[in-house]
Amino acid sequence: MSQIDKRKILIVDDEPNVRQLVRRMLNRKFIVLEAEDGRQAIDIACTQKPDLILMDIKMPKMDGYTSCYVI
């Protein structure tokens, strides 16, 4: 599968270990984007237009609920 055919998934979590685990599970079939907080997630979602967002709820700066409302 070429990079052009792959769907984008945005992983949003303040824990680097969680992002790494999910990235390892998904990166063969998907383009994996990462954000460490809600504000960064909004920026990436608006510019990269991911097909799916996997987001933690409790994060610093902006929580998952607020980020989803803005996105």
C-alpha cells in the first residue's frame, strides 16, 4: 500500500508511551499523526484533515472534550 492510499489517524495523548504504543500498532496501514495536547490536536486536525482522531480526555492545556467541540 502506498503512502497516497493510506488514511490518516491523529493520536492525541499527553503520555508519550501511549502515543508510541498506538503508533506502533497502526503505522503499517495508516499515516499516524501525533499531538500531545488538545491545542496541538486542533492545529494538526485543521491542517492535516485526519480521517480519524483517537483522543485522550484528561490532558493539560485543553482537555479532549473541549478539543472535540472546537474541531
